[in-house]
Amino acid sequence: VDAALRIANAEHPPESLARACQALDVLLDGLLME
């Protein structure tokens, strides 16, 4: 996860970071649902 965030941050800081956060939220929601 950290590596993915670093890569996203290096490419497009604001947009990619927001998308990464959204993806993490979705993943966490999925884990909590199970």
C-alpha cells in the first residue's frame, strides 16, 4: 500500500492521492463487511 501511495504521489499528487484514498476506503469497507 505504501509503495502504491508513493507511486501515485509521484505521478499526480492531488488526484492520484485522492483516488488511492478512495480505493483504500473501498477495500477497508469490503474487509469490514466480511
